[in-house]
Amino acid sequence: MTMTNAPDQALQNKSQHGFAPLAIARIKGAQRVNQIAIYLIYAAILAFVIFGTIASIKAFHDNQLLYQLFYNLPYALVALTIPITIYDALVIYRYRLNQPSMIAMSIGVSTLILIGELLFSNTAWLGLSCWLGVAFLFKVTFKRFFNFLEMQEDVDIIEET
């Protein structure tokens, strides 16, 4: 049997349904970082469309810079989301916001396809496209968690009255 002292009790009173304030802050931070990953994905799609359209115009067929922007910039932007989504996966796993098997499957399948594509077909488009879905999966996970906390606060308010 453990004894709690006054500061520990104060921290427990400030917790939200078993989540310490520091944990909530860390989860909110991961949610903000995940939103950056989603913005990078949108930027990659926009870059692909814009530079691909411009590069397809006959006057720009020989422009090497436009071709490189069309071909490499979307890859680079999506690749920047990989460390972000791995961080989010660790936070989600740490606080059990989703089933561990879902986290492992989303990260594992995306990694295997990316490495397989790079090793055997000399391209990364399919593997990087898998990473697009991971960021959106985590967005839904964070949203569900904060909706749950909000719903629990509403239940607590009703019970107090």
C-alpha cells in the first residue's frame, strides 16, 4: 500500500480522467506537430499539381528546374513527415490512445513498403504514399481522444448538478 503526500494528491486532483496535466500537454503538443505533418502533405500535393501542370506546358518542357520541383519536392515534403509521425506514434503508444497493433501496423507497413520500393523498384512513390495515411490516422486518434475528454467533462458537470 502506497501513501500519497499532499503535493501528489494535488496533482491527482488536477488530472483529467487518469491523465496527468503533463501527459495532456504532451498529447496536445503531438497533435500540433501532427498538424504540421498534414500541412506538409497538403503542400506536397499542391506542389505536385502546380509544378506538374507548369512542367507539362510545351514552353517549359526543357526546364530542368521545374521538372526537379515537380519530381522531387513532393517526395521531400512527404519524407519530412516521417520523423513527425514516428514521434506521434510513440506518444500515442505511450498513452495508449490507440491499439498497439494499429500503431505497429500503420508504421510497419509504411516502412516495409517504402524500403521495399527503394530496394527493388528504385522508386519511393508507393512507400511515401503510405506515410500520407499515417498522419491522417493519427489526426483521427488525437481528435477522438480530446472528444472523449470533453465528453467526460460534460458528464462530470451533469453529475455535479
